[in-house]
Amino acid sequence: MERPGTYRRGEVQISGKITIGAAGAVSSFVCEAVDSSTGVVKTAAKTGRYTVTLLRKYRNPRMVGEPCLEGPTDAALTATDGNEFFVRNLTGSSFDIQARQTSYADANPASGSVIHFTVAVQVL
């Protein structure tokens, strides 16, 4: 009988969510594997980019799927909002989530949006 899973020794999944406020700022976040004050920040001078810094260093990081959007309650999304996401700069201690418009231009998510993410890592 085959076991489900990745077969990578010591692998754990880290999941979290980032709530976006006005002008693309981080309103709040939930993730036990990041520092409670500096673990998720809007990346300086970058539109729609958020840096997630883990509490410790891991090896062989990989994203589990793509970060996904939970839209704001009862508000329409527009083509100029950052509605699609991808990852940049994935390392064993941090990664960036980049939001983009449907035209692929970097853009801030709408206020009230929530970004969900999961990364798989191996414990050192």
C-alpha cells in the first residue's frame, strides 16, 4: 500500500494568511512560524510585494501550490487590483509573495483581501 506524502524526511508544511489594508499595507497576519512583529512586511519600494521571514532556517523549501486570494467581503475586485500571486526569492529562511494584475503588472491587492500561502520545508 502506498503512503500519501512527499517522502522527504523531516518535511513540514508552514501555512499562513496575510490580511491587506489600505494602500497595500499589511493589516495583520497569522503564521506561527514567523516572528509576530516582523515576520510579514510589505517590501519597501515594491508594489504589491510582501516578504515572509521565518523564525528559523530550513532546507529545500518549495511552495505548495500558489498563494491564493480570498477577496474582500462584499467588494468587487477590479482589473487594476493585484488579484494573482506568485513567489519570488524563495530561500530556507524567507520568501516574497508578489501580487499582479491580470495584465501581469505588479499591483497592490484590494484593501480587505487575504492572501493564503503554504510552503513545505525540511527541518535542519
